[in-house]
Amino acid sequence: MKRFILLFCQRQIPARRMAGGRLWWTGLIILVFLANVGLAEIPKMINYQGMLTDDSGDPIDGNPNIVFRIYDDTTGGTQKWTETHSGVPVSNGLFNVILGSDVPIDTLSFSQQYWLEVQLDDDTMPRIRFTSVGYAYRAQMADTADYALAAGGGGDNDWTFHITDTADTTLMTGGAWGIARYGNVLYGNRDSTHVNLGVSGVTGFDGQNYKYCTVSGGIGNTARGEGTVVGGGQYNDASFDHATVCGGRSNSAINGEATVGGGYANTASGFRATIGGGSGNAAGGTYGAVGGGLQNTAGGVYAGAFSGYSNLAGDQTTDTAACVGGGYDNAATGQFATVTGGRENNASGNWAAIGGGRYNIASNTCATIAGGYANEATSLYSTVGGGQSNTASEQYTTVAGGFLNSAVGRWSTVAGGIGNNAGDWDNDSAAFVGGGSYNAATSMFATVLGGHGNDNDGAFSVICGGYKDTLTVDADHSMAFGEGVYLDTSYQVVFFDGDNSGRLGINRDDRDGGIDYPIHVGTDATNGNGAHLTADGVWTNASSRTVKTDFESLDAEQILAQISNLPVESWRYKGSRGRHIGPYAEDFAQIFAVGTARENGTIEDKYLAAADVAGVSLAGVKALIQQNQELRQIVEELSQKIAELERGK
């Protein structure tokens, strides 16, 4: 079986008014027959296809009556043939009838010129001149052609198609431009450069010397430019070299090697730009890409907007490789900027990034917002993790989350909470607020861990928490905790204040009997034995027999001898102005063998326990009392003897 011959002509004329709109008629006459035997077996019928649209170019549906007539003149003349087709199905604007299916058409010899008249209900369109359609009955090359094309129209132009077979043998030349089936347009050329016909469509080239353009199917498509392709669909336009529109409707690929996969009203206008699908998307930057969605724009070089609605990736003049993953009305307009998703986010800084959320702004180099609502990272390398209405507005600042927090000093951080502020615009503060509400750490390396209403303006100082504690600018290297604590001096540590005198427990809590004193230490030999500072300021150690063991008696005479050998002098601690009197730890530990034993068995000889000093003193006093009693007894006995001697005189 030989290959088929396709011959056609086309016109577009006003047809009639239907459903309130003006209709347009597009007619296509096709004669297809198999050429494996001879001319006698050619079917005596003509396939007529047409399209009905309204004023806006949108296809309509219906079941009109259509009458076809053939005349021997353009007007008037003699009617040679007629056939009526009633209730012709029109779907999406398209219809198809077979002329000669009811009234034989083989009575016409096609040895002279004929015109076709079409009446649609009450409207009659101007007659169409037959070119090569009916005359295929007389074609002499039907038995030998691989492909053949008769280009309809003509007018006054002199463009030429030169059709060849695979052996480069001329089969046919025709005037005017090429028009593929169903209104698809392919542009011709004034030259006679060869054109290869594809099996699925028709190829051609125009006066710009474009060639190898292809429309495979669909309706109203245009392929214009060297190597352009429209795969199908409706009203698509591939009008630059190697541009491609695979399908869909009203899509345009209008720059070199641009591609639109499908969808509706998408435009790839950048060099090698790509749109996968969706509706109303635009890829205007070189190598820009839009994956799909609605009204997304990839405007920058290498920019990508992959899904969602009304997103913008890049600026066509300056920005490079910006990316919007999805969401609604997001914009990544800095170089290499990214918005992953969310709504109405804007990453305008170079290398800026927004993960999601809404109304977030990352407006400086490498600024980052993970998510949340109405957050701003406006300085170099600034970061907001999430939350709402947070601001990181100096270099390297961070707000992890919360609400209405701000990090305004370089390297400053707010971890969370509400209304907190870390840093000062005037210095590189590296301040930190851990959380709480309306706290401020505004000096270099100042810290507020939490609480409410605390204000730390002391460098390297800490407010642990509490309520409305204040460290002034003169309270460097200090620490406070409590309610209303106020420090205006450096190197201070204050827990609570005079109006709110609290208690400090060390290794002691309410399960261990509670904290009964301003400072209360531990419960046993491992953690302090309950030593404490009394309310009137006296340090008191545990001394009950119940907490003691390994008792030994003392030799009073030895104690006195040891005391007499103990150096006791007046002295000052190095670096201080206070003067004191007392023994030295080294001498005390050596003479009395008291103090904390080290692991190697030696005694700690740098420190003295007040209890040991007091104990030695008491032991010495007891020894002296004993000696005093013995001496008093001796004195009394001697006094009696003297008295007796005096009486004996």
C-alpha cells in the first residue's frame, strides 16, 4: 500500500450570529484516498471539516443545518451539485461532513474550475474556489508519491513550497504559505530550500529563512522559526528558533529554545526558558523555569517559580537563580534568593531565604526567615526562626521565635517570649534574652534569662529572671535575681532585695527540711551539715553530737604547750586593707593535726576552720582553768600553813 496524499484549502469567513455572538467559519476540504491499485478505485467523496467560533475566538457547540452547493462560476453561474446535511454535530467548534455521501459527486469531471458554496441555516458564505481538492481525481502521480502538498490561498505573494521525497526528487511546488489542518499555520519561504514533511504534520519555513517548523495537530496553532514545534492543542505559538509548545491552549514560546509543556496562556519569553504547565505563567529570564500553577513569573536569569499562585522569582535585568517553590504571591528578587512557600513573603536580599509563613521579609544578604508571620530579617546574616512580628535588624542577629521581639545589636539574640529586646543600635553588643516578656539586655554581652520587665544595661552582667530587676550601665560584671533588685555597682551579686528578702539554699530544698535561714547549706557531712547564716547575720555551723563521731579526749597540758608554741600575729590579706590577728593554717594544721584530710593522707594546710580555732581556744581555756584551780588550792593550803605559823609565835 502506498502512502496517502493530502490536499487542502482553507478560508475563514463570517458565518452567522448564534447565542448573541458573531460566528466565524473555518473550512477545510480534504480528500484522502489509498493509491495501491489505480485511479478507478479512488473514492468519489470529499471530506469537509470546519470550525465555528464567536467574536472572541472561542469555539461554540450546536447542531446547525448546512447546505453545500458546487457552481461553475464565482457568482451566479450554473449549480452543478448540491447536498444538505441536517443537524450537523458541532463540538468545541469543530464539525466534519463527507460531501457526496448522500448525493453522488462523481457526475462532476473536475476538468474545469468549480466553486463551493456553503449555507449555514439562513446564512450563506462567499463561494470558495476549488484548487487541488476535487481535481485529485485526475492526479497522475498518485501511484508514485510518498508525500504531496497543495498550498491553498495565494493572493499576490510569491512564496514557494518545494516538496520532495526522501530521494530529494521534486514532487510538487505550490504558491503562498502553508496552512496545516484545523487552522494551524506554518510559514513558507521565497527560496526553494528543501522542506521535509513529518508523518504527524506539515513543516515549512518563512522569508526569514526559518526551516523545519512543525505543527503536529490541534487548532489555530502557529509554528514560526527554525526548528519550532507545536505538538497540538489550541491557539499556541512557537515563534522563535527551536521554540516548542507541546500542547495546551494560548501558550507562547517566543525566544530561542524556549519551551511550554502545556496549560493555558503561558508565555516563555526568555532564552531557553521553560514552563511546564499551569495558567498565566511567564518565564522571562534566560534559563528561567516555571513548573506550573497560576500566574507565576520566573523573571531572573536561571530563576525558578515551580508552583503556586502569583509568585515572582527574580528580576529580568539583574537577579540570578532566584527560586520560589510555591505558595501565593511570594517574591524572591535577590540573587540566589529563595522562598519555599507560604503567602506574600519577600526575599529581596542576595542569598536570602524564607521557608514559609506570611508577610515575612528577608531584605539583606544571607538574611533568613524560617517561617511565621510578619517577621523581618533586614541585615547581613540576620535570622528569624518564626513567631510573629519579630525583627532581626543588625548583622548576625537572631530572633528564634515569639512575638514582637527584636535583636538590634550586632551578634545579639532573643530566644523567644514577647516584647523582648537584645542589643543596642550603638554598639556590637552580643546581648542575649532567653525569654519572658518585655525584658531588655542592652549592653555588651548583657544577659536576661527570663522573667518580666527586667532591664540589664551592665556589660557582661546577668539577670537570672524575676520581676523588674535593673542593672545600670555602671553595674558591669554583676548578677541579680528577684523582684525590684537595683544594682548600680560593678561586681555585685544580689538575690532579692531588702523589701523582698528571700532565702538561698545550697544543696538543700523543701524535701530536705526547707530553707529556714537567709543562707542555708546542705543536710549532712557530704553537703554542709545544715550550716547557715542566721537572720541577724551570724554564721552558724552544725555541732550536735548526732552529727559527730570518732571522739578523743584532749591532754590539757599538751594543749597549753601546743598553744604556747603556736605563732599568733597581726597581718593583712594580700591586696586588701583590712588587718587581722590570728594563727597561720600551716602551723595550726601541723601542731594540732586538724582540718580536711587529703587523699594522700596529708592535712589541708591553707585554710582554717573557725570551729577548730575556737575549739583549741576552749581547750586551752579549760587547761588554764584546771591549772588555776590547782594553783588556788595550793595557795589556800600555803595560806593556812602561814596562818598557823603566825599563831605559833
